[in-house]
Amino acid sequence: MYLRLIHLTKVFPGRGREGEVTAVDDVNIDIEKGEFLTLLGPSGCGKTTTLRLIAGFEFPTSGQIILDGEVINHIPPNQREMAMVFQSYALFPHLSVYENVAYGLKVKGLSRQEIRERVARVLALVNLEGMENRAPNQLSGGQQQRVALARALVMEPKVLLLDEPLSNLDAKLREQMRAELRRIQQTLGITAVYVTHDQVEAMTLSDRIVVMNRGRIEQIGTPQDIYRRPASAFVADFIGRTNFLTGQVTGLTDGVAVLDVWGQSLRVPLPLHPLQVGDRVKLVVRPEFIRMEEEDGRYQGVIRRSSYLGSHVEYEVEVEGQVIIAVDYDPRRTTVHEEGRTVGIDLLEDCLYILPEKSGESND
């Protein structure tokens, strides 16, 4: 592996020097060369501290950080062959775009010719040709973000670190920059570690996602794994929207668990963890896994709230005393079910996922 975090732990003194706070708790991650890995979680989960440990802005209490076979725990940030893109961009306001991007190369003592070539190459990569002489205050937020990215990339780091770099952009520009950032990372084949609390960013950018909670890793996996096969109720609830239904295992056969849910039998794919007949379980049901019928269905539900959102309609439906969220993406449907209406409810059994009944809940 190219970048390894082995039993990485960071403990800070508590407020008023009383007690201790474990911000990063025995974190183990193996990152491949050229991989885009995202640290995802709510505020205070340890993701930014982990990134700062990788960068060298904090030193670990215990554990190791290994880059390309070398332990770098005590190497200062400027010698780690890494570059950071910050949330605030941190551009020099008195320097031009060219001077901002060239600054690190000048500090390294490169020749003027090599600096010109490398700056020109990276500005072309981030689509900023022709803006070399502009000041930062003459740029849009998206352009400033590109300058900050160019300044990091021009150093040709082994690892690119990004600390919520898109959070200051508006929604449409953020979406555009996500696509640009992924394009640049794949074009260069650079290893990237990205921190965000935004699930959409994590899902669209990442080769793998590390979901963190209270300083520990809840799950590491591809976006598909994290969404479709969450390791805990916390992960299921944090990534996207989720309904949790309670059921009991009544049979196990041919890769399928038969569950009793609200008095009806469901055939659900077996999860990764072991199950036994009689186990009480928690069923992960995404809103899009629910189908509403005009009349008949496996269950009967009553519409309690409806929201028309253009591309889809979102419903709160009461079934057997529990209110669940369902979405209807059918573009042919031109009417919205009225509140108080009784509808049939079916669940897409092959999409459902089973968790242990006592799987940890979200504390976000």
C-alpha cells in the first residue's frame, strides 16, 4: 500500500487540562497509489484531525503513518511531499494568480524557466489560462478554488490532501467543481485524501469512503458498498435517508432470510453478518425501495404528508403505526396523493439490507 495509517491515535488534553479527549481512536487505513479516498462523518468525528495527522500539522499520540514505505510520523509538513487545499483557499491577496501558484516553487529554488513551465502546465489543467495576472479579489469563488488547487498540484506532491475545499461555494458551482476535481485527480493519477461532511460529495468523488464516528472507523468501502450494505445503523442513517423497520427471522434458505415484518413475510438477501432463526433484526429500507400502489399492496398505509419536489414526490406514510418516508420518481405520474389517502405499500425485497437489532444508532 502507498499510504498506511496503522493504529493511529490522537489524544488531546481536555478543557481546562482536566482529563483527555481521544479525537482519533485506533484508526487503520490502507490507501492505494492513485486512489481517491474520502474521510466522511459529522462534526467532531475525527476526520479533520486524521487529515492533519497525515499532513504533519499534528503528531500522533501513538501509531504510524507510512508513505511509500517510509515512516513519516516525525517529519515536518514541508518535508512530507504532500500538499493541502484548505477550506478557506488561503491565497496571498497581494500576489497575482501566477505568483500564488509559483510561490512554493520559488521557495524550493527552481529556475525561472522550470517555474514558468510548471505553472503554465498546471493552470491549463485547471482551466485558468489567461488569468495569470489577476489578483485573487478579481476572481470568483470557483476560480479562487482552482488557484488553490493549482498551487497544491504544481508542487507535484505524492499525496493531495483536501479539507472541505468546496464548502464555501454555492450549490451549482459546488457540483461543477466536484466534476472538475475528479477529472483532474484521474488525469494526474494522484493519490488524494479528501475530508467532507457532505454525503453527496463523498459518493460522487470517491473510490472508497471511510465513515467515521467519535474518532473511530464505522466502515470502509466503495460508495455502493456503503449505501447498499451499511455496516451499522449509524452508517445507514448518515449516508442518505433511511427507514428502519423491526423484523424477526423465521427462516434461512438459499442465500435468503425470511423475515416477519408487520405480520407479513419478506424474503431478503442474507447480510454479511451471521443470522439465526428467531433473531430480532433491523431492516434498512431506503425511501426509493418503497413502492406505492393505487389500491392493493403487501401493506396498507395512510399518506400523512406529501411534498412535490419536481423530479420526485416525497411522502410520509403511516404503516402499522410507524411513519416511513417514501419517494416516487415516476415522471408519468402527474398527480400527488392527497394527505389522508390510503395506499398500498410494497417493498423491493432484493434491495433491502438486514442489520442486527442492536446495531448502533446515529448520534449526529
